[in-house]
Amino acid sequence: MRNTPEKMTLELGDMKAAEKLKEATKQCEQANKILTVTISKDGVEQLKAHIAPDEWPIFRGQKQEGCQGKKVLFQRLRPADEGRLQHTLKKVKTVGVDGDNRQCVIWLGVPAIAKSSGMNMVLWILLNNIHKEDWPSHVAFHMDSVLMVWKHNPTTGNILIECHSITLDNLNEKGSYEMDGPLVIEAPENATEVRRPCSRAGVALTTSSRHADVMTKTLMKGTHSLTYALCDPWEAEACIAMAFCLHALNCLEGLSLGNEWEKVEENVKTRHENVGGLLRFIF
């Protein structure tokens, strides 16, 4: 039996490697494993793609309804992106005085640049490290009036998952639900305000720059520390690397980008020149 690949490198434009990616993805799906693909150009890493057996949680939300390639989570590799990710993890996972962590990190940027996708990386890393040394034993995620909580059971060593039907506003009510670990929030597209959840947890969320002040004015009052982490649009090279991976996985159908890779690359470059690095309008 062949070993299931969990990591591989994909050279941009290498169609033989693209075929190998399809096979590797099938093997990982059958083994229920995540395949991490490093996309490079001339040996220089451009992007990482984490391909799951099923859709990533963040892409199940109403806000992401028209998203392409919901099994693929892209990770930017620039120092600024890595710094934002690590800073967020450090802030929300740390237990504060008397077990109270009132830290909050807000990822702020223009619409359509995959801030939610980046926040899914935060959630994934927290879940991968749950109950490890210096990591929390509880992790919570709120999206579309559903609160999902992962808890480590010290008796069995298993991770238990709870789901609660609760709106974002009601998370602020005493007795609604108290969390002992970090909370990641996927705020609705039409959200105008996020209040501080009634919990001892650190909070991480994203918001559009067009209504950031209105949305977070109440949240600012209930935290010991609030940090804005700025997110910028995607550079052309990263968009092309993303397109090559999605093209290899047949995830670009119906987007009028073409069938052959050369045509897809040309169209992605043109769209980037026209609208900038706004992924929602490129793909």
C-alpha cells in the first residue's frame, strides 16, 4: 500500500505536478487527512494550500456561499502575514490574571480579501494544539448563530464537540454561555456591532474597514487590550499561485477564466490589474 502524502510541493506551471496533486488529494480524502501543498515559482515559495477532505468550517457560512474551492484553505507566507497570525495566537491563547483573558484581536481590511480564510488558520492552529503544553483546553467558534465548542476531556483524553444555537448578540448575556478558552468569531456580513462576549476568553474576529468603528465601539469597552491587525489585498503573484492550485483541482469551472492554464494565468493577471487583489472579484 502506498503511503498517503500529507505534504508536497507544486511548482507553478508544472502540469505534471498538477496531475500528481490530484492523485495526492484523492489519497488524503480516502485517509481523511489534510494535504498541505507549498506552491513555488523558480524554487521560491509563493503560497501554501491546505486541502481538507471536506469543506473548511469558515466556508460553510452564509457569507461564503458563492466561494470556490471550499476544501482549500490558502495561507500567505509573507513576514507580515506570519506575524499577524502568530500575534493573534499569542494574544488569544494566553491565560490572563485569575484565568481571565480579556485580549481581543481584530483583523481589519477592505472587503473581499479573504480575511475570514486567514482567521480559519487561527482556528485550525488552536484546534491542532488543544490541551498541549501552553495551549488552551477549550476552543470556541461562532458563525451564523451557531456556537461550536471543542473541549478536552481530562478523564478520557478525547476532544468533545458541543454545538449551541445562539446569536452573536446573545453571547453577551450573562448565563448564555461562558467560555474558558479562545473564541474565534466569523461576524455576519451585515453586522453593525459586536459586543464583548460574556466569557474569560480571548477573542479574535475580522471586520471590514468600511464600518469598523461602528462595529467595534462597544467591544472596545469590555477588553483589557484590543489590537487591530491590518490585512492588505493580495499581490498578483499570490493570486496566480492560488489560481494554479484551483485550476489543478478543477475548482475554476464557471468563472470564465478559461480551460487552459496559460489562458487562466492571463485572465487572472488582467483581473488583478483591473480590480487589485480582491479575491472575491478575481475568482
